Amino acid sequence: MNYKSIIAWIVAFVLMIGLAIYQRLTGPTHPKRGSIEISGTTIKYFLPRSFGGPGDADVVLEIPDKSISGEIKFKRYKSYDDWSTNKMQRDGNKLIAYLPHLPPAGKVMYEIFLEKNGEKKMLTNEPVILRFKGSVPDFFLYPHIIFMFLAMVFSVRAAISGLFKWENTYKLSLYTLILFAIGGFILGPIVQYYAFGALWTGWPFAGGEFNLLKFGDLTDNKTLAGILAWVIAVIKMKKNPNSKYMALIAALVLIAVYLIPHSLLGSEIDFRELENVQ
């Protein structure tokens, strides 16, 4: 392996780390962070926007000042429900509240109010939305994550080879396609099945039904766009070895896919539709 190849691998790995951090810090299921000040006391918060497994979702605030009390208001997201209000319970230095469990893909919106010395403040500027999901076995979840980001490493590496028209471009592109197919098309649907009870909810099986006019889950559609880009690139290079530029195009498509926040426009239950059916 010459120094050019080593540098190319380092660039690919660094970009993958950057995208991994970006995915971790963005998206509608990443915890809501921030801070407010109430009666001279600064409160930092870390509010969940995703909850997996059985039981109610716990919302915990680290507040040592025992003169501060709190209450939580909540209702199902996309429903005709009225707001419910519960007092937060103190457990040592923590204020704790629980959001009633919903089926996978069900969402609840909630607001937290803190009070001290007669001053009452809402913790966030707008309600926080939390999505429930089923528990995903680590046996499937971690390999899914590993394969998806390995695919990005090989994707960038193939793009660099294609840019400089190196001989190994086709082989790297094929490896990228295989890694992405395993991570996104095999393990991805399995993870989604455990989390939300459906293998594929993107185009053309939006909502679990074949419908060419509905696009459905954006996460699944991102996977579809990425896999199609690399299938086209590999086929093109197989037919014409001089088409190494296709690796660069496919890699740019995959980067665009990874730049879309994870779980954006993901699976959700519209409780209004269920109530209308009943």
C-alpha cells in the first residue's frame, strides 16, 4: 500500500467519523439539550425524544436545589387528546416524570414547567416530541451500524480512486455496494421490524402496501437512493472500466443521504386517523 492509498483511507475514515458525529447530534430523536435560569439557578436539561422497550418513558432532570418543583404536561402527538398534567416526583437530586407507554411509532408531545419562589418557567420554547419504539437486539443493531459506516468509508475511498482513475476503483465500488446492501437492505429492515413492526415502509411499499404514488418513510427511501446509486455505478464500471467517475457520483449521493438527519420523517402513528376509523 503506497502513501497515496494510505492518505486516501485516512481521508475516508475521517469523513466517516464526521458523518457519524453529525448523525449522532442531529435528527428528531436526538435528546433535546439546553439550559434555563429560574430565580438565579441555572438548570441544564437533557430531554429524551426516543424510548425503546416496554414500560413508560422516564424523563429525568438533575436538579439538586430542592426548592425547585416541576410538573409535566403531555398528550399523544397527532391526536385529539386534551393535555394531561402530572407533578414531577423528587428522588434525591432528581425530578422524575413518566410518559405513558405507546405502541411502536406512537409519539407523545410534552412540556415541563419548573417553579421556584413563585416564579414558574417552561423548560423549552416548544413541546418536545418523543417517539416510542420496540427493543432492538444488539445482535442486529450494532452490525447494522457498523456495516452502514463501513460502507461510507469504502464509498469515499472508491470516490477518491475514481477521481484519480486508479485501477482499484471497481473493486472498491463493489465492496461498497456489498457493505451497504448488508447494512441497509438486510440488517436495516430487521432493525426496523423490531423497532416499529415493519420491514419496509418506504417507496413503493409506503405504509406496508404497494403504492407507487406514496413515498412513505424517508429513512427507507434514503437507503433505496443510496443502493440504486451504487448499483448503477458498479454496472456502469463493469461494462466500461473507464467509467470510474461513476464512483464519485455514487459517493456524493451516499454522502447526501447521510447528511439527511437520521429518522427524519420516520414511522409514526396518526392517532386522529385511528379515531376517525373507530
